[in-house]
Amino acid sequence: MFGPTTIIEQKKNPLQRVPCSKPPFTVDLILISFFYYITTTYFHLLPPPYSYLAWPAYWIVQGCVCTGIWVIGHECDHQGFSEYQWVDDTVGLILHSALLTPYFSWKHSHRRHHSNTGSLENDEVYILRLKSKLRWYYKYLNNPLGQVLILAFTLTFGWPLYLLFNVSGRNYDRFTCHYDPYSPIYSDHERLQIYISDVSMIATIYVSYHVALTKGLAWLVCIYWVPLLIVNGFIVLITLLHHTHSSLPHYDSSEWHYLKGALATVDRDYGMLNKVFHNVTDTHVLHHIFPNISHYHAMEATKAIKPLLREYYQLDDTPIFKALWRDTKECIYVEKDEGSLKKVFTGTKTSFESKEE
């Protein structure tokens, strides 16, 4: 599919000289340490109102950089970080555990999402309901105030609720939780790794508890928990907008196919945050076709596949918060039509259907 100058490389000469040009990596951990140093060293010296402005600035910037760290952990679970599975799993476990994400638990459920993207029956997350199966409260929330409440709740609590109770996830026949090794998400050979994830999460919470005893709860909340809350919001925002769009079809079991599902996603433009988030935002179509491609090759590979995908490639550069408001207002349910499934969107006054495939 690709020529010799693209991402699929020939076997390298082990004696080949290491490049001396600037590497295509970012320095997330250095930035996190720098922001932490500035905050703990100088913020207490600032007089009001500067201190009231400095803390929100720290939360936002640190939350964005930590989201980039989370993305690297996500890359590890696809074995896109190194050539060795044990390296990827070790790095991913450390990075995700530090951000209170159960690495192996989410790795396995996320792999199932990639294997079933766009499937109404088998996808793991962001599964739209049929119009006839909408929950009763939707009609009361189909207004601007209701949408604000839904978005605020989703961006704040959506990620932990998904991990704890599989909220917005696939409908299993019994209680489903990412921390339960015997959850129906997992097979028998995966259960030991779920225990490892749980132990790592407990270790992180234990360290946080002792930090709170030493530094104080308020200090821990300001330094760690508020940026983590922003990370959780970005995880939901990014994944939601990748799989929620007026152009994207969903398929039932009679029409679903792996490649059709992989192409049922959309790239988004987050401006300068694209780089901070290691381009997971604007190379997501590629990611669903070749999930183990490293982020520093993702832009190159996306440019290579665009001419091949043509109309199958979808990019929406609408400003993110405008796109979030529009797509969560309009993408409500799916409806069966002549044996296939196509998106149906509910506006504030009228209902209208997307054009047929």
C-alpha cells in the first residue's frame, strides 16, 4: 500500500548512524516537572489577584500536557511506543496508573473497541440507540439548558463512570466494571493483568493519601486532582468527537465490516493542542486502520493515505467547542432504513435524515 519512502520501513542496518537532527518527540515529563516547580516555588509569593489567575492557568496547562502523557500510554497499549511488548506495557502501566487509568483493563476493552468500531451490537463505547429505545428523559433534556447539563456531567464524570460502571459502554448481560477481573469484558487469560492494573491503581491512591497527609489535602487537590479532572474531560471530549458526527454511519451485524467500521470515524482540529496531544486528534482515521503506528509517524502516514481513501476520509475542522455543541445536539439516535442503518439527527425544532450511503 505504501512506497519505500513511507512509514513501512526496510530492516535497518544495526550500525547505521543515529540521526543528529532534532527528534520528533516532545518532552512532556520535563514540562510537567517545570510547571510543578514554578507552581510550588513562586505561586505563594504572588499577591491577589495574580494568584487567582495563576492557579487556573496552571490547571489548564498541566491538564493539557498530562493529556499528552495519557496519549503516550494509549500508544503503548497498541504497541506503538517501542518494538518490545514488555517495554510498552511497563511504560503504559506507569503512565496510565499515574493518571488513575487502569492500563491493562482499558487496553483490552479498547482493543475490542477497535475490533468492532461502528457496530451497534459489539462496539464497546459511544453506541447510539435506536430511536424506539431512547430513554424517557431525553425529551426533557432536548433544550439548551439540558444540553449544557449533559455536557457538564459527561466531561466531568463520564470517564470514571465508564471505568466503574461501563456507562455509555456496550450492553452486557450483567454488571460490568473495568476494575473487576471477572467482568464480561475480559477473557480468562486476561484476568491476571486486570489484577496488576488494580494493584497499580491502589498504589497510586496510597501514594496520594500519604502526600495529602504530608502536604495537605488542599495542596494535593490543587497540584494533582484538578489537572487530572481536566485530563478526564479531554479523554471524553476527544473520543466523543472522534465517533460522533453527522457524516458517520453505524452498522448492524448484517452490514458491519471491520474496514467499514474503522472508517466510521472523523479527524478533528484542536489547533495548537494537536501537537500537545501528539496528533491523536487529527490522525484518528489512520489510527483505526493502522493502530500501532507511532504518533511521530502519524501525520506522515495520514498524508499518505488521504489520496487512497479519497471520500472515505473524513476531517472536520470546525472549532472544537462549536463542533461539540452541534454534534451532541444533533447526533441523538440511529434509525433502520431499508435494511441498513443510517444516522438520524434531532434538531431543536425539526428532525432530518442524512443522505443515504
